[in-house]
Amino acid sequence: MWWIYALLSAVFAALTAIFAKIGIKGVDSDLATAIRTVVILILAWSIVFFKDAIPNLVGLTKTNWAFLILSGCATGLSWIFYFKALQIGKVSQVAPVDKASVAIAILLAVVFLGEPLSLKTALGAGFIILGTLVLVL
């Protein structure tokens, strides 16, 4: 089931690039990121309220809070740089380079989370990096 969510994430990420490229024409990329963030904020909290997940807030630990805040900071910086790259580059180049994050996430998961690195996963990450280099160079 996880792969269905991952595939949907990929589809919406692809749409994000297309919609963003059209939407940032003539707009400051930081302003565009801020507008996008407000939309996401409203959407995310609407889902939380709809699912009645607010009571779960009290169960969050200090570690949960710290790493969710760090994740939010990383997401925000990623979006700021992504929108700036989209504004000055082509979607066909920016989006694939952005997806090098997959290979970076694999490496970080091995180093920091102790996840095993199979030959298949290492080859996949390597091909992502190779593909990224082909597009950049």
C-alpha cells in the first residue's frame, strides 16, 4: 500500500513543478513560496480537523516536536531553492535534479538511521545520481 502513496506523491510533485513554473512567471520566487505554503497550511490543517486528529497533539514528545520542526525548516528551504531554480531554469532540468534528493535520502538513511543498503538500492541510487549528472552536464 505504501507504494500507492509514494506514486501519488510523485504525480503531485510532478504537477507541482508544472503549476509552479506557470505560476511564478513574473513573481518573486520567495513570495510564490509563501503563497504556496499558506495553501498547504490550510489544506494540511483541514485534513487534521476532518480526521479529528487534534487530540493526538498532546501525545507528541519533545523529540517529535524537535524533528518535525527541523523537517519543516528543511522543507521550507527546499521549496525556496526549488522555486528559485524553477524560476530561472527549465522544469525538464530542475525537477530531475531535485529528485536527486532520493539518492541523498538513501545515503542519509544508511548513515543516520542505520537502514541496510542492498546492492539493488545502491545501484538505483547510483543510477539516479548518474542520470542527474547527465542532465546537468
